[in-house]
Amino acid sequence: MSQADGPRAESIDEQERAHAADGDKKSKSRRPANTAFRQQRLKAWQPILTPKSVLPLFFIVGVLFAPIGGVLIWASSQVQELVIDYTDCKTSAPENTRADISDRVSATFKASTADSKYYWQRSNGTDNTTVCSLYFNIPESMGPPVFMYYRLTNFYQNHRRYVQSLDLDQLKGTAVPNSTISGSTCDPLTTDSVTGKAYYPCGLIANSMFNDSIGNPVLTADKSTNYTMTKTGIAWNSDKSLIKQTQYKPWEVVPPPNWKDYNGSYEKTGIPNLHENEDFMVWMRTAGLPSFSKLSRRNDDDAMQPGDYRLDIVDQFPVTEYDGTKSILLSTRTVIGGKNPFMGIAYVVVGGVCVLLGALFTVAYLIRPRKLGDHTYLTWDATNQPTTAVASGRDDRIRPSAP
């Protein structure tokens, strides 16, 4: 070995000693622990679907679903309901004279409504408002409880920008600074362009709040008898716990542009306590569909006696500008809620389809049964092959081999 090879040989010896030293150290393995769970060796069971196991399921589902659907449809039919559309009362109803609106009414009662008449008329209210008076007949005792809703159509409360247009901190009572409101999700209704003060409550949802003032139904035969309905209890408890009395001072904020009852200022009328305003809470819980009903009044104790009633509504909320409609809805409820036959119809349809498919598959199976394969061949374990494969002489090539 030459002198030039000496340093190279020493370098190789050092590398070999370093590799030997590394081999002595225990290397960290990323392999999962050798357990049944980590290595996916847990016992499993998978049903083999055969006609004898599947066909009874069709009939069982059909026999169970069809009666349940029938009960749901029957329960929905027991709900007493009256719907009156007063969309264009402000422009179409005669002034101080009744006009028939039977074509705008939908009624569901056990008693016949063939002789019932429905009218409307309009009159001038205070502050240049229009009062729409609806006359209707209740053919039988209704409730209790009795719920009054207002129903809107073609109003998209589910629009993404509309749903986001609020400030939760402001609703919780915090006096949010104007600088913070300006950059919040309340955009574009954050602060007043003239005074620079924050809107309270800010955002599109609050500004578009339904503001028709609905009175109590009054028996026309005895004007001193009102069917008193209350706003208390129409909002969810979760909304009551969220919306608190504000810490704002009346001179620090201004009402939203469409809150005309406050004349553009809280300094004269006083700032509203939204913690007690359940109408506001109901409106702020946005609807998922463009046609929706929101609870406005309720009476949980007294039945609404049969007779002719008058309901006065201060008509202020515009709907014709976006091709929408608005209606008043009086309703009772059952153990499944209000009137909605969809769920019952869905159960009946699913039950009927299952019975029909079960019958068709049964006939097909009886007339021309399909030969079932041997499920023992469904294995990927080559070391645990069924003995029938050798005895029958079948070609093993049809069975997947082990990896």
C-alpha cells in the first residue's frame, strides 16, 4: 500500500466504525403497535344479502311506515287553521266599505266553512298610516292553544350577506365603539352617514324587521269582547338569553333607517330594550326558506269561541316591491306540531314503495330464482382455502390469490 492510500484507508475505517456505532443505537420505528385495533385485525361481520333475508325487510318497512304515515296525516288534519292573504289591502281594499275576499282565504276546520264569509276594508290611521280590517268567521271552538303567525313569501332571509349582517356583541348589550361597528359584518348598515353614530341594532336583518302592527281579534257581535293574545312566550329561551339590554346611551346611537317609529333618534323616544322585545327576537332568527311563518301572538289558556271576528292591522310592511305576499295565520296544534302533512305523505309513499318492490322481487324470485354462489370462496387468505375447492375440482384461478 502506498503512502497516498494511507489517509484514505484511515478515513474508510472511521466511517465503518461510525456506521457500527449507529447500528448499536435503537432506531425509532413509525410502524403502528402490533395490536388488533392498530393493525386492523378486529373481528368483523358482514351480512350476506340473499332473497330470504332482504325480501322480509321490504315488507317489514312497508308495514311499519304506512300506518305511521297515516297517523301523521290524520294528526295534521286535526289542526284548525285559517289563513288570510292581505298583501295589497292598502291599495285594493275599499275605504270604509267591506269587500268580499273569500278567494284570498284558506280555512281548515272540522265544521263546514261553506257559508263563511270573509271581508276586508281599509281606513286611515294615525300618522298617515293605513289600517286594514279583516273580517272572518270561526265556525267552531278553536284551541286552546291558539297561535297567530304572519306569513311572508319570496323573502330570502337565507341570503348569505343578509344572514351575516348583524353584530352579536351589540345584541349582547355591549356598547360597541363606532370604529368597530364600521368594520363589522353589519355592513352596509353600520353607522349613520350624517351623524356618524352607530345604528342600534345594526345590520340588514334588524333594519328589515316586520313592522305591521297586529291587534287582537274582536267579536263583531259584541265589540267589548276581545280575544286577548299576548307576545309573551313567542321567542325561544336561547334568544332571550342572547339578546340583552344595551349599555348604549340614547344620544350615542340612532335607530335603523326603517325604524320610523323612533323619528330617526333615540334621544326623544328613548332607546328600546331589545331584551323585552320578543317580536324582534323572533325576526332575528332567520328562516331557511323564502316562504316562512313567524309567531306573532299566542293564547295558551282560552279557546277562541265561534263567531264573526274583526282583526285590525296597521299596514306598513311593503311586500309588493319584491313580488312577495303577506298573510295572517291563526292555528292550533297537535302532538306533532302545526299543520304539515308532508311527513305523513313521505312515510306512506316510502311504505308503499317498499311493499311494491317486495312484491315484485318476490314474484321474480319465485318464477326465475337466481342461483346463489358459494360465499366460502370470498376470501383473500390463500392459507385458509375451503376444502370444497379441492373436492369439487373447481378452477382455483377464479379465486383471488394472496398478495
